[in-house]
Amino acid sequence: QGFPAADRFIIDRLSDEVAGLSHRASHRDAKSRLQQAAQAATGAAPDYVVDSAIGPGHQPRFVVTVRLGETVLATGTGDSKREAEQQAAAIALDLWPSQVNP
């Protein structure tokens, strides 16, 4: 049936999946999105500070604060530093731009 039929078949079956992947990827990479927003608004990049590691040494829970200059944007927690940073960035993005005056 040719290329047009194959194209319709793929689009009909995979368009929702592709859209979902794109949404999940952007949600997962909140740090990159926050950095882009911060640099566009202020010219500065956010800083991430590990405030504490709670729990036993073999299974710590990290608390991370993200700041833009002197302004605390958000705090996140996670089973890894990266997870805590991503959560802090996602929270900061939810509150953006109410916290920052460009």
C-alpha cells in the first residue's frame, strides 16, 4: 500500500506514545528547564546545595536547596542527590516566575 499507508499506520499507533515520551522527558529534566529559564530571566544559573543527608549511611535521603543568587527557589528531597535536585528544580519551576524579578 506504499509509504502513505505506512505513515498513517505509524502515526495512528504511535503518536500518543511519542507525545507521552516528550512530556515525560521534559518533566524528568527539570534542572535543564530551570537553568534555561533562570539564564533567560537573570543571566545567572541556579545553584544546588545539599543541606543534609538523613538516614542510615547505606540508604540516605538527601535534602537539596536550589538558589538563584541569594534567593531560595525551592527545596527537594530524594534517595539520591540527583533526584533531590530534580525535585527542587521541578518545585521551583512550578513557582516560576513569582520568585524571580528579571
